[in-house]
Amino acid sequence: MKHIISPLDLSVSELEEVLCLAEEIIKEPKKYSDVCHGKKLATLFYEPSTRTRLSFEAAMLNLGGSVLGFSSADSSSAAKGESVADTIRVISSYADICAMRHPKEGAPMVASKYSRIPVINAGDGGHNHPTQTLTDLLTIKNLKGHLNNLTIGLCGDLKFGRTVHSLINALVRYENVTFIMISPDELKIPAYLREEVLEANHIKFKEVRVLEEVLPDLDLLYMTRVQKERFFNEEDYIRLKDSFILDAKKMELAKKDMLVLHPLPRVNEISTDVDDDPRAVYFKQAEFGVYVRMALIMKLLEVA
């Protein structure tokens, strides 16, 4: 039995299998409409979510399975003080596979140690978000045709942004990938990522504070919001939330084939005047999230 807690829980070859299966599903979705008949997915969401929870549910329903679960800690026995370990022991008797989102880093890892069914980390605090990473990789692979030889700008909240952390961990395993980190000093990537992932793997990267000066060099721009829920005081959030805003005027500086990705939700970091630009693919990215989660569920349940 395999759990997916980090993007690194899948080897490069296993990642390729999941992405190729997802692209097959995109081409021929009806072929897979009954492969999980009789299987149940439990969605244990201790933190609010729109895309991740609903895309997991849509993925399982598209595969002919069924879904049960809760959408906030307040609507679960966590409100009574039940531990994650006890919850997953019980859920293991009710479902065949589980997707868990939790505000505390490491909670899905704890769950996996007590679970009798595969556990998928659907986001744990500021740590990891492996299925968003799979979604990002599918978007890049499908629209760019490859995952090698890319210069990728990561913009916004790089300190707390779990989607950024997961994406860096996944992409350092591909050839000739360069990262340009665009953030205020207070929201730079954590030291452990810089030292243990980028420097340790001899990955080319640089850190800048001005988006416009690097836009012409980018093949991809990955925007993130400044996350209010990760701040300890509102003053710091208000001071930093508008640090980087992408608009149509700035897009004029970018390559004609640069792609703009965003894990969503968007607040104001991408102006709505960018939405009609064919290089803005964040809504397509959200759609791809369903297909990649379908592929991952099939692999973990060994029905692929």
C-alpha cells in the first residue's frame, strides 16, 4: 500500500506514469467512467478548500466511485478533541482511499502511520501539496510538451506557499531547470529549501524583488497569493499583500509563449485583465486537477 504525502513519494518514472494516464483520461474520459465502481473516497478536510476538495470528489465520481467525508474540523469529531490517528483508524473501515487536508504540517504523515488505506496529502499547513504539484506538472507537460529546459519564475509568498515548496521539490529532478524567486525579503523561500534542495542539487536559481526585470526571461510564471491565514498579525499581511500584482501591461514584457500558472484562489495578485490572455492558463490548470487526481486514485487503488 502506497501513501502520497510528498511529491517525492513518486519516482520520476511513477510521476510520468500518472501524467501519461491523466493525458489519456483527457482524451478519452468515458473509458474510465466505471473503473472505481464500488470504491469509496473519504475526504477529510480540516481546513477550508474549494478546488482541491471538489476536484477530488469529482475525480472519484468520474471514475464511478462514491465519496464521503467532512469539509471542516468543526463538522468532525476533531471539534471534540479526537486525534488524527484515531480518526484515520475509524475511516479505514469506511473507505478504500483517503484525501486529507490539515492546517498542521505532518498531520497526513501521522495519519499514514495508522491507516489501513492509502492516504493522499491534500495540503498540510505550509509544508506540502503533492496533488497540486501533479496538477502543475500536468499543465506544464500538456501545454509546453516537456518538463526539462525551463526557466520558471515563482512569485509572491514563497515562505508559506506549500504549492511552491512542493513544485520546487518535484522539478529539481528534471534537467536544466532554472528558478527565479520573486518575493519581498519577508516572504523568501525557507532556508532549508534553498540549502537542502536547490544548493544541494546544484540547481540554478536567483532571488529578486522586482517582477518586471525578470519577466522577459521566463518560460513559466507561477503566481501565488499572500496568504492571510499564515500570518500571525494583520499588520504584516496588509503591508505585504499587494507586493506583486500581474496585469496586462506587465504581460507585454513577457515571451509570447510564456505560461501563467496559479494554484488559486486568486485575490488581487493577478488582475482580471490578464484572464483573456491566451498565456493565462490557471483555469485550465484547475480543470487538469480533476484528471490528475483521477489518475492518482486509479494508481493507488491499483485499478489502472
